Amino acid sequence: MFRLQTENISISYGESLIVKDLSIEIPDKKITTIIGANGCGKSTLLKAITRIISHQAGSVVLDGEDISKQNTKLLAQKMAILPQSQEGSNGLTVGELVSYGRFPYQSGFGRLNKKDYDIINWALEVTGTAAFKYRPVESLSGGQRQRAWIAMALAQETEIIFLDEPTTYLDMAHQLEVLELLQKLNEEQGRTIVMVLHDLNQAARFADFIIAMKDGEIIQSGDSESVLTRDVLKQVFQIDAEIGRDPRTNKPMCITYNLIK
């Protein structure tokens, strides 16, 4: 089932065409990851799908309607995005940060009601950040901070969550902590997760659907078996990879690689 898709979308920055005539369907209630070399258009695509930036041609369709025609607050009740660089948390407590997720549902003076507080507390609990509710966001570790931002996205009560490189700058344990949380949200609550990842083996381990991009175009999409192949990685990353099996998940994994010269 597909609620969200792009139809022949093209995105430019000035005179530079970043994404070219791209069409893709995002599987509903699944985890999708986008992989590709730096500058290939991954983050640009994510921003266009979530209407952070505009596209020059084509359309992004959610529930049968072009998102450019949808009400901003109503759209924010359907999809949330966690950008690569989170800003504006200085001086905020974790509870205050998470409360910002309720903005799409507020009217008038924007006061929080009992339902808002219940959802905020639920988001804190499910992400394991309730103990940090009254602590400043900047006092948290990288993994804790990332979970607090995910809690804000959950408080937004959307069925689709986008994350741009959610594991960047985190150590291995905190990377796994964040990805396992997203997997839990997908499996237990049916959230559709769409994220950009750099680590190929993490993408293969956690994603149901992978989109491999190069120069603003899709080279291959599908499950890990069809994307994490020697030929696809050669096209996308210019590497000669040895593909094996993860002994714990039996998913394909990149064991080692050389640059193609």
C-alpha cells in the first residue's frame, strides 16, 4: 500500500538541477532508507517531500492529493521531519522541546490542554526520555538528545516520520539505540519511517525498502537483497564491495571494499 509518492519530481538549487524527474512510491507502515554518496540528492529529496523546500517540476502526492495544495497544519498532522541539524533547543528543557510537537493541533493562544500533556508524557515514556523531562536539552548525551527530538516528532502524532541522518555524530551504541527505537515504533505502532542513512549495513539490517541514489536519480530500489549488491554499490559509490551475510539477521552486508580507480 502506498499513501505517499513522488511523480516526476525535479528539484533545483539556483541553476543546479539536484533531483531529476524522480518517481518513487514509499511503502506504508514500513521502514524506508535512502542511501547514496554525499551530494547525490538524498536530503534534498527528503526536504522536498516534506515541503521544507519547493520543487520545480512534478508533484508529491499524499493520500491522493498534491501536498502543495494541503493546509500546512493539517499536513503537519500527517508527517513529521527530524532534520539533520536540530536547532533552537538552547535553554529548553526536554519537556518543553517535546511540547513543540503539539503545535499543529493548537489554536488561539496556543495553550496546551490535558490531551496535549498526556501525549507529551506518552512520547517521553515511549522514547525513554521521561527521566530527562526537566533537564536542559543541551545537557544530554548525543543519544539522549536524539531520542528527545524523536519524542517531539512522536508528540506531533503523525503516521509518517522522516529523519535525515539520525545516527550522525553518535557512537555505535547510541546509533543502535536510535535505530532500534525507530524499529520498535514501526513494528508496535505501525509508523511509516523514512530516513537517510550512510551506513549500508544499518540500512540493510533495519530497512524494509531501500532507495539507492546517484546524481539525483534512483539507481535501484527494493529490499536489501536487490539493493545491497556488488553491481549496485559499484554504480552508486564507485566501490568494489564484497557482500556477505550478517550472522545474526541473515541480511546482506558489506564486508569490505576497495575504491574503483
